[in-house]
Amino acid sequence: MKGGKTVQIFVHVILGLTLPLILVQCRHEGLNVNTMTPVCYNTEIEPIFLNKCATCHSQSKSKGGFGFYDYNSIFSSVTPYDAQKSIAYKAITGKGFTQLMPPDGALSENERILIRVWIDQGAKNTMCATTTPVLPGNGGKGGSSSGTGDVVCFQRDILPVLLSSCGTTGCHDQTTHRDGYNITSYASVMTNLVKAGSPNSSRLYTAVANNNMPPNSYTKLNTAQKDSIYNWIKNGAQNGTCASSCDTTGVVTYQKQISLIMSNNCVSCHSGSNANKGVLLDSYASVKANLDNGSILKAVQGITLQMPPGGHITDCELRQLELWKASGELQN
């Protein structure tokens, strides 16, 4: 008995001496974020919140009074330069809440670290161009790629197509949001239409790939546009901006530049028998006629009305239209 008691006392003494050392070694020390590469909000942080949190914490739901659908709503739940005091960070690490968030599965370690570093760096609304490559051979229903080998970026390549084909007046714009879908911004698209990394599980892609959308009275998306959406989602559905490939230094041609501007921004509403206001912009002759009478330039400049609705063509694209008109509007 005496020997057993001696052993028990010895064990307690050893634990008393070593446990504090163990706890010190396991404690997560503060990160020196000043030595780290700045974390970009638009390409690294926003996609996490939109993919994992915005379903319950959207602009219309805001479960628990919290919103995680855009920079301002996310920022309201963080304490800049101090992740440990931030509500958002406490929620994803299970500190101070009865349930770890998201409830259907914790964020990965990398995602939690990114959010922590971003907050400790000031939770800034940093915008970075994405360099995620297109995956060849994976796009579209037929398995073809976009064929360009270029990076697919949301702001440059995807949003203009969505605004002209889906986020139009009476359909999925901010006012109508038919069937509950608003397709006018990255945040609204990511709320319930896209599952990053999985095009075939994303309602946005399956609807256009199967030609269910746009409806039959509108022009369907072409193969290249469908493939761009596929590749964008497959590569993480990031909110990339990318420098525009728009060129105004060389010869502006109908086939190379003008028809693409029309296809991405106009033809979904201005083609076929149900063309909006009877204005056709789906052929060389119709584009030339409406550029000659001034209606195209007035519309895209917002003089008569803003076209495309809910968005704008770029300054470079406007300059291309002007240059093509000045050079004689050749069908080349």
C-alpha cells in the first residue's frame, strides 16, 4: 500500500511539472502576419464565405442576424487586426458559440488560416487578378474546352454573359429575381447557383448546358460561353478580374472584336423573332445599321437608356465600337 501511494504521489508530481510545459508547447502562438504575403479578399476570402456561409447568411436570410454575402456584411463581423476577437473567426473555430460553423462541416485548416491571416492583416478589401488556368478538355456537355487556353475570369468573361442573358429586366435582375434567383453580381450568383469546383452540381451551369436557360424566346448561350462557365466553376469559381484583353491599337474588325461584344452583351435580348423593341443585333448588317443611326452608342453610353441592362460594356469595348465605325464598318 505504501509503495502504491508513493507511486501515485510521484505521478502527480511529474504531471504537475510537465503539464504546464505541454500546454505551453501546444498553445497556438500569434502569427507574425507582417512577414506573410497579403491575403486577397476577392480571390481567397470572399469565395470561402460565399460558398460555405452565404446559403444561411444571405442578404434575404441573414440567419442569427449575421450576413456573409459581400465585403461590407462580412467586415461587420470581424475586428480588423484581431482575428481572436472577431465574431466570424470565433464561429468557424467554435469559440464562443454552441455550434461550430458551418453546421454541415467545418472549414478546412487552410481556409481557417486564410481567414485568420486576412483579419490580422486588417481585413482589407483587396482585389487581385486570378491566374487560375483553364482546364483543357473539360468544358461543355460535349467535353470540349474553351479552346483558347486563356484564364477564365468572372468579371471579364462570365459576368457580361450572365448580365446579357440572365440578369435582364423581367428575368433574374435585382428587381424581378424570378424564381428567387438574382444573377447580376458575383455575390448573388454564388449564393445558390454555384458549387465551386463542381459544374455539374451547379444550377447555373446545368441550366445553360441543357438549354433550359435562357428561355426559348431568347438566344441560347453558344458552346464557347457554356465552356467558359464550366471551366470557371471547375477552377474554383473565383471572383477574378483579370486585365482586359481588349485591344484598340490594331485594326478593329467585325469578326474579331465587334461580333464578340454583341454576342457577350446584346444578342440574348436582340435576336430572333422576339427581339427586344424589335432591335436586332445578331448580324453584321443589323449591327452596322444600328451603329449608323446612333442607337448602339447612345444605349451603351447611357444617353437614351442603359444597355446592357444592369451592367456596362468596358471603356475599351466602347472605343472599339467607335473605331470600327470611324474606319468604315467593314465586314472583315
